Amino acid sequence: MSRWTGDPEVTAVLEGSDAWRERCFLADSSIFTDRALWTLANLETLLGLFAGNPIVGSSRDFLDKLSEQLKDASRPVIQVAAEAIWFLLLFPSPNSMKAETKREAVRQIWSWSKEELPNSPYLNDAHLHGVGHPGTAYLTQRPAEFEYLLKVVIAFKRLAPAEQRRLMQDDVPWTFMDWLDQQDGSDRRLVRHALLYFLFPDQMERNTSREHRHQIYEALKGKLLADQRIRSRNRTQADYDRAIVRIRAALEQERGKKELDFYQDDIKRQWFAPYREGKRKDFTSWLDTFLIDRGLKLNTSGRDTSLAKIREKEGISPETGFWSQESGYTAKPPRWLVHFDFSGAQPIASIPGVNGARAIGFRRSSLTDTTRQYLADAPKSVSIVLRSAMLFSSV
């Protein structure tokens, strides 16, 4: 249940987005008033004034340029512009934009219509709380995100009512997503993700970061069956959307509950790259100390076993977490692939469940008598570490 985030403030934000969905996206009304503002005619006029009259240069901010572009616009067009900005700013959480800053931007645009901004509940702090950090580009590229939003809503309103219903009701949310991704800009505009989340908060995640989405998939794809993973080399945003929905289902089953979020601490530390890298360094440091205290040292011998070389010539299968070719474990030096799970309180090491995974390849008799004696008494997991060149796999 992606609507749940662990933050009770998000409930009010989604009340606002649900109202926008029904009153503005699916109908032609308004989020602040009972007027007909989100009409196709008003939106097309707004897009023409904005995109058809670009103001180049960085010395003036977005609102300053927009005020000039809308200086001759009608009252409904100016007011729908204010409400479109309200929707665009609905996603950012307080650490990226405060509610008062959002409210002031909406108030400023609305004032150009020579009317006072209505006292709407959707303008209070609770409804403007936001749901997540949208990323720097979401705010710095506001003109492009604003234009994309207008174009998508216009394209949807141009459809026949029956087609609109099909997109919103058939195989939710994938039918709509397939249509959305045919719209120009969907491959690069971050508001695509915000729009999907606000239209389908029970299915889509509160995530606009491409990098985070990729990290989530790469770190947690091991929870998916082979035929559930992304197969295409030319991965699309929709590929990641579908895979992450499946990962959520796997997590829900694993934990026995639906109330979870990819940004809650115990899940985030499984995929967030800075945290995972820190845990790798902690483990490497511990292993080095463990061996040094016993007069031993982890080393490799024989040919080049760099990760770059392995990826190039001895790839690891994402389906099994083992060598793509069996020669990967028979060539010198002896090697194992060891999987490490850092999701629990203690790290857990395991050997892939593949035929031949426990084979030690070609052995060498270059151990000292002291080391031989230690290995004879050591736990099997330590023995494997000492006798093999270790390769870390995220599979």
C-alpha cells in the first residue's frame, strides 16, 4: 500500500491530490473555487502564452517571467496557472520547500487576476506539507516541468470520455502509464513520477529520483523471480515502475504487512548507495582486522581478478547470482562467489544455491604448516575466505 509512508502529514496532502484528480484532471472545475478553470480552452491558452512566448535569460526568475507572459491573460487563465503551480509544488516536502513558500507563490500568481486568493483548506500547512524530496532538478527546471504538466493534462482532456475512463480504470495504473509515456517529455521530466503517484497513490511510489529508482531495483531485485526482472537492455521508466511494484509485493509478503515505505530506515539502508557502500567498508575493515589478529592476510594470486575484468570476461548471472559460465570457478586461483545480506542486525554470508557453487576449483599447495593447522580448526566460512579470492556481488 504505497499510500502509507509512515508520516501522518502525508494523509492531508493526498486528500488534496485526490480532490485535484476528481475536480481538475477528470473534470473542468477548480481546486480553490467552484468555477470552471481547468477547461481545455483555458489550458490551451495558458500553454500558448507560456510556451509560445519564451523569455530567455537567467537574470529573471520563473515567476517574474511568467508575470510578463500572462500580463494580458484573462482572469480564468491566470487562476488556472496558479492552481497548476499549486499542483507542481504539492510534492516537495518541508526539507526542500516550506508550505509558506508554496503558498506565497500561488498567492502571487493569483493576485495577477486582480482577485484575492480564496481561503481554501488546500492552502493550509497540512495540505502543503509535501510527500518527499523531488530532487534539485524538479525545482531548478520548473519551467520545463510546468510546460510538461500542461501538455499532459491538455492531451488527456482532448480524449473522448470513453477513452479517458479506459485509461483510468483498465489495468490500473499500467494502461494510463503506457499512454503517459507516449507523451513528449515523459522520458526525462520528473513531474511524470509525481503525477503518477498523485493519480494512483495506492499503486505508485512517492519517488521522483531516477537514481533512487535504479538503486532500489539493483539492490532488491534478488527478491524477484527471474521472469519478474527487467530483461531489456534499453530499460524504460515503466520497466522500473513495474519491477518496483513487484519488489513491494515481495517485501509485503516477507514482512506480513502492507504498511511499508522504501524510505523507512530499515528498508532504505538495504538499497541507498551511500549506506551500502559504508557497510561494505565496515565489513572489509572488520575482515582485515580479523585476519591480521591471527597473523593472516587476505590476498589474491594468479591472473588479474579485478572486478572490471570479471565483469568483462566472467560475468555474474543476475538470475542465479553465480558465474555466467562454469569456467568461472574452475580457473586459477580458486574462487567462490559469496553472497552477503546486510538487511538484518548481523550480516549473513551464503553460497549461491547452484550446482557446483561449492567447488573449490584447482587447489594449490602453497600454504605454510601454521596456516594449514589454523584452517583445519577454523569454521568453514572462514576457511573459504582465506582460500579464495572473494568477489562481492549485489545479486
